[in-house]
Amino acid sequence: MAAFMSHLETSRAELQGPTRARVYQKGSATSGLLRFDYENVSDVEMTPYTRIHSRFVAGDLSASEYETDLKEADGELHIVNRGRYLSRRFVPPVIGP
């Protein structure tokens, strides 16, 4: 993922089974002049061709959970991503809660 996502410095996965992986990612996010470095580990469970579920297990966040659904409608692929994260660091109110 680091090859095509500019905010990632490192991204690697250790397979835990045919549909499970533990993913380590290190990078930085920017908003205007602010920069936030991060390092996180997540457990990822994949339901082939339909869903990816990611849950934070260690790192700079206090919690994180994401789901990505892949749906076909009218011959087009729709990718629906939803999630939430809670940072351990102060984030200015203009950027997020």
C-alpha cells in the first residue's frame, strides 16, 4: 500500500489465515500546516469479494474500526467505507473532535 498511498511510509501484512491478516502501518497525515505522524497495528478480516473489516489492536490510536463493503449495482462497483477512530493525541477542533 505504501507504493501508492503517499501518506504511508511503511505498510506490511502478516497473514493469520486465508481471510485474516495483522497489518502494521507507519506514516503521517497532514491538514494544512499540521502534520501528524502515526504507527498502528490492526487486525483485518476479509470476506472475499464483499467486505473488509479492520480493528485497531496497538499503536498511536486509542481505538479504530473500519468496514469497507464492495457492492455491484447496475454493472458498476460501489465501494462504501465507514469507520471511526479515536486519537490519543490532541487534535485541534477545526480538524476533528
